[in-house]
Amino acid sequence: MRSDVPAVVDRGQYQDAVTPWEQEAWREEALGWVERGLAARGLRETGPRKVRLRPWSVLVRMSVAGGAAVWFKANPPASAFEAGLTEALARWVPGYVLKPLAVDAGRGWSLLPDGGTIFRDALDAAARTAVDPRAWEEPLRQYAGMQRALVPYAEEIELLGVPGARTAVLPEIFDRVVDGNTALEPADRRALGALRPRLVGWCEELAEVGIADTLDHSDLHDGQLFAPEPGRFTFFDWGDAAVAHPFCSFLVPARAARERFGPEVLPRLRDAYLEQWTGDGRTNAELRRALSLAWRLGAIGRACSWGRLFPGAYSGVGGAGDAAGARWLLELADEPPL
């Protein structure tokens, strides 16, 4: 595949981040892999390309004959599991995810079809005529249904390289993340140390509810799912995923919905998400308490995610990844809004 095809490169706010795309040999190898993957599907690139470079991924949009588009994604080593996970999810829960065109699990490369309208774009378009604060309810119901369907695969998901962040080991993960974070000030470390006994108690209380650990997307904001047609949603971008308490997933979409629609949407979203977890002898009060605990603990998963960057993505100590991780860790002290 020609490397001189016109390309628009988007670095966003990460102008100085280093990714493999800067290496000519890597580009040639990756694009050659894409070309072979397209050919195996009877597809051919027509150009131009749109390249999105971030410290945590290389993403290339390519036009193909017939007017469609495909996407190449490369993950850094710490989230290379996404390629194999995406392939496995397409087998286990095909109605909820994209089916990749090609995968190189060893190198963390994926070739994906276009998924249609991004949910964020659908929300923006709808807001021009009417604001519907219920918009997140059905995606959360479907996402929770997917999580329940994946409970039997939790061990297989971990074998794919997806990090384990099970409820029982969250205190140890917390210790490791705090110790490795270079952006925390001494006062922050003291505050987090004082918080740790409470964190252990939260984990024990959450475990007692008896909800099995399963796949946690960990970053399910409105740019991480497609809305290809009314009432149907497709979840993607699994580079931050972990095997964890499922309710930890609620933190990010709830915050996104609160920012767009206001805090009054949260009780309805909570109840929509919890619909899939009723019927097993647990009371609504127990489930709501569990969700409140997981709201706090989900911040640990977000802090972990910021360590999954390309090697050398930032120079110096206390880079953007550690700074973001520190902010998430400090949110553990905040009272959940539910």
C-alpha cells in the first residue's frame, strides 16, 4: 500500500506526543498489512486518509471503493489486547460490537468497518430540534445486557491480556497506581493514604452484594458507541477495558449525560442500567448502594487507563498521563451523586 497517499494528520492537543506513525518502517509494515487485509475482503483503498494520532492509539480512516470507509487501529503494548478482545467479542456478543475485518492480536492491530453514526453526533443532531434527557437510557440497558452475557467469559477475557481489576484486588491496584504516579503532591499522597481503609471497606461491601465481575469498558462516553439506527447501539474502543465489577462502568456515561442534560437525569439512568441486574434476589436498595460504591471505585480504573500509552509518548516526569491519573485518584474522596 502506498505510503504517499494524501493524508490529513490530527494530533489534537497532543502535538508533542510520540507514536509509531513517525517511523517510516512501521508505517510501511502497518499499511502493507492493511492492504492485504482489504484484498482478502475484495476491497481496495481509494484515498485520501485521515490519521488521528494520540498517545494511546494510532487511528487511520481509509476510503474504499464503493464509498464506504474502513479504520485501522494500532494500540500501544499496554492495550494491545484490544485487537484480540474485539475479535472475541464479535463471536460472543455479535449484536453489540463491530466485527473486525482483520486482526493481528500480537501487534495490537485491528482493521474495522465503519460503524455508522457516533452517538455523540446523534445527540448533537437531536438537540437541534428537541432535548431528550432519556437518550442514554436505552444504550445503558443494552450495555448492561452485554455485560451480563459476558460474565461466563471473564476468565477467557483475562487470558486475552485484558487487565484484571476484580473487586477483591482493587486495594492492591490502588496501592500500585498511587506508588507509580509521579504527579501526586505529598499532600495528595497523605490524603489517599488516609482514604485507603475506607476504600477497603467499600470493596468489601461491594463484593458482598454478589454481582460477578465481568467486562468493564471503563471509558464509555458518548464518543465510544455508534447509533447506526434507532434503538440499536454498538459499543467500541476497548483499549481501556478491564475485568472488574460491572457497575464501575456507570461512572463515565453518567458523567457524560450529567454534563449534557443536568444532574436530574442520573436517577433515571441508574434505574435503566440496573434493570438488567434485577431478579436475582437482590433488592433495589442493595443494587443502588452497589452502584454508588462502584461510582467511587470506577475512578481507579480510569487512573489505570492513563498508564496505557505508547512508550516514550511523553518525555520527562509527571507527564499528561500521570497528571490525569492523579486527578482521577483524588476523585475517590468525592461523594457520589447517587
